[in-house]
Amino acid sequence: MPYSLRFLILVLALSAISLHGSAQSLSPGKSARLITPEFMCDQIYYLASDSMKGRNTPSAQLDSAAAYIAGKFRDWGLQPVNGSYYQRFPLSRTSLGDTNELKVVCGNVPHLLTIKTDYVPYDFSSAATVTAPVVFAGYGITAPDLDYDDYAGLDAKGKIVLVIRQVPQKDDTTSAFAGQNSSKYGSLAAKTKNAIEHGAVGIMFMNGPVYFSSLKPRGYAWPSLSKIIPKDAIPLLVYNPDKKTIPAMHVGEEIMKLAFGTADSLKHMQEAINKDLKPRSFAIPGMTATMHADIMMKITYTQNVVGYIEGRDPALKDEVVIIGAHYDHVGMDRSSKPEEDSVFNGADDNASGTSGVLANALAFSRLKEKPRRSMLFILFTGEEKGLYGSKWYIDHPLFPLQNTMAMLNMDMISMNGSDTLYLVGSKLNPDLTSIVKKANHKTGFKIPEQEHEMLGGSDHYNFYKQGIPFVFFFAGLHPDYHTVRDNPDRVNCYKASRIASLAFYTALRITNEDRHYKLLSGKNDGDIFE
């Protein structure tokens, strides 16, 4: 072997050893310098390439993105959790069959109702047939903390419950049902769960006349009931075989007439409940119903991607700090013409946030001294479908939620000028916000105060509902949002790297101190369910 070649090999080998050694022994400042615009651009251009076809949930392209992320975690020495870098979970594609039925008997007189006109099954309904007496359960809410219970004194066991959508006093900002409680008690899911806990075998929802000008049933927008919705636009839901479900339908004015005489009678009852928060629930005399929900499901799978760094402090390593983002987007534009761009690339939304998590994983993996608390890096799937990945994590946590000290979320961090950054939820998280603002001396963002914060728009929301303090780094909406123009060449990789760096310095502080953080109760945070 020529001397020059042997010399070159030796130099390369020594360089590799030097890089490997320094890669595991960097100071925080040097680790932060790994979060470069070039790194962010490399990740964004890969994840938001046309070949990824918009990273829809579920899709082969999303699986490819997951494998890419897991490979990075593995290369950087992050640990898997329970032997895997994936947290897999099932989804169901739900379609409406053609044998649905709702029949009501009042005073021995049968009434066969018409689908779409009088009732529409919900996508979360069970596929079952039940026949039972009907009871009116007001808003269908049990809220012991608010001293309110629509089921007080009502025997709902073995019955079909008829309930009003939303919550009482919905528009009164001084009401006990304002703000967070609107979401907590007003969702269809919460009311269905409550009905099941009270022994109900079916549930029918109504648009209360006080809140809704239209009393027509909507239920789910099933393609089979529409002339304009694409036939393959069927709902995708998280599938939990252990979750108890019952037939669930949205009913219209015909049911109101059968149960109350007129829609105005229901309106007066709703107004009375709203006035004094006293339930008006009762068993409807002589009324029984048969609900037949013909719901068909096809099961598929998707996955969150996780990487773990164990803390060094024996007293704190059981406490976990999460840095997360969603890596999915919305797929392809099926309405585009062949010559038009049809890929929703999702460069800002949310290849940028995904790149921020990857950058932080790299930087923390290279620290000479591990953080005191443990760290979990999560890339969530199904955010665009309804925060599915983060909801699955909350319901199936890899580490106890009570030991989760904070969740840092990055979503859309690469657009809208170079210096503006929003901290969504900052007023609810005074301790974490203070840490961010101190760390911002290194990054120099303008962080405007916000009068109104919609907290339900990204994965931090599911953690917030569990009382976990959070920071949501967000650069704001823009005209390219959810369009085919959200391409890699339009993002600001420099801004994205600065936000990712700010997340790094924030997490560095949180993971190396032993205090806990305040999370205040929010008002007017919106209701993403109804």
C-alpha cells in the first residue's frame, strides 16, 4: 500500500475517533451550535419532499418518515423505550352501512324516522342494535366539582338517553361552565362516556334551540349520504378494542316533537336549565326507541416515534421532560389537475417542528454531562386528524404522567419574518414562560403578549388537559398554511434553528433543576370537539 494512502487512512481514522469522542463530550454552548440552519434545512427538505407525498396518516410515506426519524435517534445513541423507537397504535377507517334505522314508539304509535332528514349516526357509534325506553338527560353532564348533575335522580340504566349538545350558560364568561370546563364537559366524547357510566345503552344528541338556529341533524358527514363528498372520505379514528361504545346518533326536530311536543318546549326547558343550573331530566312517558347503527370498520396502524435519554441524577431521573412535535401532514390534493402541484408538502407544518425536535435530540445526545432529569423526544402521528398521536400517548403513557414535569411543543416554527415568536399558553404557564424569556436573551425574539389564546390546535393540548405544564413554540399562521405552497424553499431555516435553540436552552434549564412548575386554569381556550 502506498505510503500516501496509508497516511490518508490513518488521518481519516484519527478524525473519526476525534469526532466520536468530541460528539459525546460537548459543553452546552457547543451542543447548541449543532442546531444550525443547514441542519434544519436538511431535515425539512427531506421530510417535506414531493416523494413523501404529504406524510398523510396513515401512509407508506409517513412510515418512511418514521423510519428516518428512528434511524436518527438510533445513530445518535438515544435509547428506545420498551425495546422500540415506535409507539404503534391502531386506527379504524369507518364507513356507514345501508341498514341503519331509528324507530320511535310513542303511546303505542310507531314512527319510522328517515336517515339524514331525521337522524344521522356518528362516526364513533358502535355497530349495534338496541331497543329501550328513552329518558331526557338535559345536557348529559355530571360535574361534581361544579355541583351540577343532569343524571341526579334519573334512572338511565338500560335506557336510551336524549341530551342537548354543548354546555349550559355556554356564552356566559362568568359561568362555572366557561373556559376549560366547556371543553371538559361539553364534548360528544365526554357525554357519551358519562352516559355509559350511568348504564345507558344508547345516546341521541340534539341541537338545543337556544344555541342553534338549525335543528337539522348533522352527525358525521358520511360520503354515502352526500352527493359532493368523495366516496373515500371516510372517517379515521383511533381504535381501542377495550373501549366500551354504544349506538350514538344526532337527531333532529322530529324527535323533539315526539319527546317534548314542540321544539319551543325544549327551548323553554333549556332556558330554564341555563338560568339556574338546575337539571330538568325525566323519563319520557311511553317513549321507546330502536337504534340500529350499521357501522363498518377496517383496522390499520400508525406510530409515534420516541427516543429517550435517561437522567443522571438518581433522585430526579424518574422525572421526565418531553420535547415533541407532529411529523404528519395532510397528504395529497385530490382535486388538482394532472399538470398542477398536488402535494401538500407540509414544510412549515410540520417538518419544521419535527426538525426542531431532531435538532434538540442531537444536541442533548452530544452533551458531556447528561441532564439531571430524563428526556423523552416524541414525534407524534395523526395530529392533523385530531391530535391522535398525543391523545394515544396520554392514554398509554410510556412514563407516568404524574412524573412528566413539562411538555415543549414545536409546531410551525419557520415562517412569518425572522424575529416574531408566539408562546401559546404563556399566561397559563408563568414559571415556564419565565424560563423561556430568560433563555431568549441568547436568541433575541420578540414575544408579543396575546389577548386570546386558542389552546386546542396542537399536541400540547392533550398534555394541558392532564395538568402538565407546557410551552408551545409557534411562529404563526400564514397564507401557505395547508396549501400546496407550503414547500421547503419557502421556509426560513435560520428562524427555525433559532427557535429550536431557544427550546434547547429552555429544556436545558428545566431538565437540570428540581422544582415543579405552575399551570393555571385557562378560560376561553376553545372546544376542539364540537
